[in-house]
Amino acid sequence: MRGTILIIDDEETLRGALSRILELEGYRVFQAGDAKKGYLHLEQQPDLHLVITDVRLPGENGLQVLGYIKKHYPGCEVIVVTAFGTIQDGVQAMKLGAFDYVTKGDGDDQILVTVERAVEKSRMLRRIHDLEKKLKTRYSFEKILGTSKEIKDSILLAEKVAPTDSTVLLEGETGTGKELFAQSIHNASPRKNKPFIAVNCSAFPKDLLESELFGYKKGAFTGAMSDKKGLFEEAHEGTLFLDEIGEMHYDLQAKLLRVLEDQTFTKIGDTKQLHVNVRILAATNLDLLKEVQQEQFRPDLYYRLSVFKIRLPALRERIEDVEAMARFFLRFYSLKTNKQVTDMDPAFIAQLKRYDWPGNTRELKNIIERTVILADHEILTSDLLPYELFTSSKSATAEDFEGSMEELEKIHIRKILALAKGNKTKAAERLGIGIPTLYRKLKKYGLE
């Protein structure tokens, strides 16, 4: 079966004719004469790939149907059809998210092509949704990529502390996966069915962060038109993840310490103390002990937060995990971009392993997304990698290179070009070859 389609049109003859055409093409087709009956079909068939709806319907019109579907069934595409096409209706339909807007009487071939594209887009969106769900919402220790001793040691510590209510401080460079660890700890704890709320302390100025964390009473300040719950209240019986805790203003740290010690706080503009039951997980890319010594972070808060510390290793410290992680991201972005990119060549992998990865896992993920977008073939090659991966890489040696001599020469020329900022004369001088020879090699390796 090529896909499942619902046709909503009050003209039974036209509806039936289109249905037969689509069925002959291998689609499963349902019919409805108005919006109300169409909604019933959607409830019974929530995995519909496409709805084809007339604009003029009894009761709700086709544009209202389009809005309803996009709100409640975002994975379903919609083609709007009308016998009286107007520019205004067409613009409105596209604004509301229609896949296309067509006029009755257009040839069958044109409609079939549009239907095929719409169904394929629906399938792609659902594959992406499933992958994103696995990548972003199904947090567990099994989902943390890597088999190196360094990452396994961190996972083991997290697994041991997860069932407790202990405060955890996650330390590591930017992009090492601190929020993923925090989510995994929460999901392995007795609080897993309660809220997990994350806040980046560096994203707010002091006063705004205080109101976000603790809430405020109506009239506490100009613009406080009603009571506001803070994140501590929202996270009651669950977990509050304080990312970039080292960036929190020094004065606000005292109020946070109070909550950590006795689980009570006072809203801004209020005198009544509130009690909450919240587990705190915190993360930082700073050396908090050094911040304490420089009087940038409260020592009492530091020792209260660091009841249980877990250090997350930088990617350069577990370079043996790079290939497996890259292959995972390759599968994800191949589906997301709807491209048939299935593998990486040896030179590509070797270059990934030589790079220092200052941006860690986040940088690797972004690099793979970029190369998949650029790829014209099924295999990722080293010429797709950005210049910085060559200018910042560790020197290649015969022992760590697994490709051919030509691949090594190609990588070396690309690196020298990057160092010369694209100046071919300077690159030729550094390579010890003439300009004509360099141009021949550039052409040979597709580096022009």
C-alpha cells in the first residue's frame, strides 16, 4: 500500500472519481462528505498520510479543516482543492500549512504527482519524529553513546546515585552531554513520573532568574499582574536541573542555598514560606572550586551542590567512541534530510579521530549534519569536512592513518590550503611543489 488518504468533498460524484483514481494507484482511500464526518475518520485513522479537502463544504469550510488537522494531526499533509480558485484562498491555505492548493479540473497526472509528494513528505516527517523522540525524549543510560572506559565510569556513577535523592553536580566542558545525563538520572529515579524541569542559569539576568525560579505575588513589581508559579513549584516532587550553575549571580546563590537546605523559599513580594519536595541536579563547565577561591561562587553552596560529583569526559578523551557516535548521527540525519547517505570512507573516519573536538559531542553532531547535507553520494568523504577539522587536527602518522597514499595526500593538501587561507601560491610554496602541479592535484582530488 502506497499510503492512506482521506477525501473530504460534498460532491459525491467527484469524490468517488478521485477515490477510484487513487485506489488504482495503490492508495487506501476513505471518503467523507463534510468536515464532521472527516474528523470521525481522522479519529479512527490517526495515521492518515494525506487529507484532500474541498474549500467549500457544508458546515466548516476546507480552510478550517486544514487548521484543525495541522493542530491535531501535524504528521498528516493536506491538499486543498477548489472549483473557484482565488489568490486569497491560496495564500491563506499555504499560510495555514497546506502542502498544496490546486484547482478542480487539473489533469489527473498533476494531481497524482502532488499526492505522491505529499504522502512521501508525511512518511518522512513521521520517521523524523520517531528518531527525534528516541534522541530527545527517551532518556536512559542505554541511550548514552560510547563504550570507552571514560564514559562507562561516568555512567556507572550516575546509575548508582540515580535511585537516591542526593544532589548531583555534573562537571564537564560544553557539549559533553550534561543535560542528557541529568535526564537519564531523573528517569532512573523514583521521581521519573514527576516533572523534570531544566533552566539555563546563564540565560537570565539576576532579577528575571529569581522570578523564574521562585515566582512572585501579584503587585510585587511593575508588570506583575497576577501570581506566578516559579520553577521550584512547577518541579514539586520531581527534579529541577540547574544548568550553568556557575553563572548564577552571587546574591541569588544564598536564596538557592536555603532551598537546598530545608526545601523552603519565599516568592518575590510575599512573606509566606512555601515548602517543596524537589531534587536538584546542577551542571557547570567552570571549575567551581576555582570560582570559590576567587570569591565568584559561594563556598557553602559549592559544598552543598557537590554532595555527589560526576565528571563527564571530553570527546578527545574518549576518541575511540567517535566513529560509533558519528554513525549514529549519520543514520539520524540521513533520514531527516531524506538522503540515501549510508557510510563514511576510511579517510573521513580517520580525520574525525584526529580532531580535538573542542565542542565535544554537540560539535560532532553538527559536523555530521553538515556533511550529510553537502553529500552528493552514498558515502561521506573527507573533502566534505570543514577547514577547521584540518587546521586543528593532530598530526597524522602512518600508524593512525587507514586510507591509501592518495587519500593521505588529498587530506594533506586540503590542510595546507586551509592554513594558507585558500591562497594557492602560498600553499604550493608550503607543499614544495609548483603552481601547475598543485592545480593538477586539486583537479585530480576535486578540491578546486
